[in-house]
Amino acid sequence: MVRILNYKSSSGGMSKRWYQENKRDPWRRDAKSKGYRARSAYKLKQIQEKFGIIRKGDYVLDIGCHPGGWTQVAVEEAGESGKVIGVDLLVTSPVEGATVLVGDITNDSTIGEIAREISGGALNCVISDISPRLTGRYDTDQAISLELSTMALDVASDLLVPGGGLCYEGLPRSGDRRPC
Ligand SMILES: C[S@@+](CC[C@H](N)C(=O)[O-])C[C@H]1O[C@@H](n2cnc3c(N)ncnc32)[C@H](O)[C@@H]1O
């Protein structure tokens, strides 16, 4: 489908400090040992426990799904009668039980592809922790994150059933301590 970006850092790889910190991270280790691709899987699990946003049989769209942690959890929650579609700029390795697309959510062709996947029907739930390629300038990153969240909201309003759910995580405003 559309654009694929290379998310490698300008130095060509992860810093030693980043690597050591991540190796020590207990959530990351636990996620890995349980077969989840990212520690973010636990974030969605906690949201699910608290709000029950995904129900068995739901049609779910995961916007910004790479490497697939949220998609894996969505598949567990929607069950075999449900359908989970993930989309990302980056190629996501196949997730069992889900359909993963490569595409830019800001492109109409990507929305068309998603609509085809649900045969012109509707979604029950849209989940997203889409995030831009960070520049390190907080205001810029926050503005792009806000724009992406608006896109997720647009997609949700177009494709959700009435009363369907949207769960979005974006960069907090500077000064806020928790993600919005
Ligand atoms: C924090 S990661 C998602 C992690 C994922 N939810 C998981 O649990 O594995 C944010 C993702 O948003 C994707 N992204 C950023 N802009 C996008 C766009 N315009 N369309 C689709 N995906 C985008 C990035 O490629 C990145 O993989």
C-alpha cells in the first residue's frame, strides 16, 4: 500500500544506555516471556480490565499497531468470533488471528483498505497508541501526536457502530504527568 518509513535512529541504532535500561525493564522481560511483542500489551490489558472496551465477537481496528502488542491482546479479547485489523506505516510480522496492513492512516487508500477488510460493515472498537517519529522537540512532537489523534478520531467516527468504543493514547501536554 503506501509509505514505509525507516524508524532507525540517526546514529544508526539504539544507544548502549537505552539497551541496558530496556534489558533491565521487568515489564519488558515479562512481556517477552509471555510471548507479547511489546510491554505496551500490559497497558491495553489494564485498560481492558478497568473498562472492558473489547468484547467477544467485536470487530477491532488497531491504528499504529507495530510491533503488534496491542493487536495480540485485541485478538485474545475479541476471540475467534471477532475480527482484528492492525495498520501501521511499518511492516508488522503476522499476528495470529489478526489481519495486519501496511499503510498511512492519514491516506484515503488506507481507510479504503480497512473498509474493504470489514466488507463495508462497521467496527465495534478502535484502539490506538499511534505515535509520530519523535524529533525530541516536545512541542513539535506533541502537535504531531495531536494531529494523529484527530485522524484516529475521524476514522473512528467514520467506521464505528453507533456507541462503539475508541481508546486512544497520545503524548501528554507538557506539564501533564500522565498520558491522555
Ligand atoms: C507506540 S508504537 C505502537 C505500539 C503498538 N501499539 C504495540 O503495542 O505494539 C506507535 C506506532 O505508530 C505508527 N504510526 C505513526 N504514524 C502513523 C501513521 N500516519 N499511520 C499509521 N501508523 C503510524 C508508528 O509507525 C509506530 O509503529
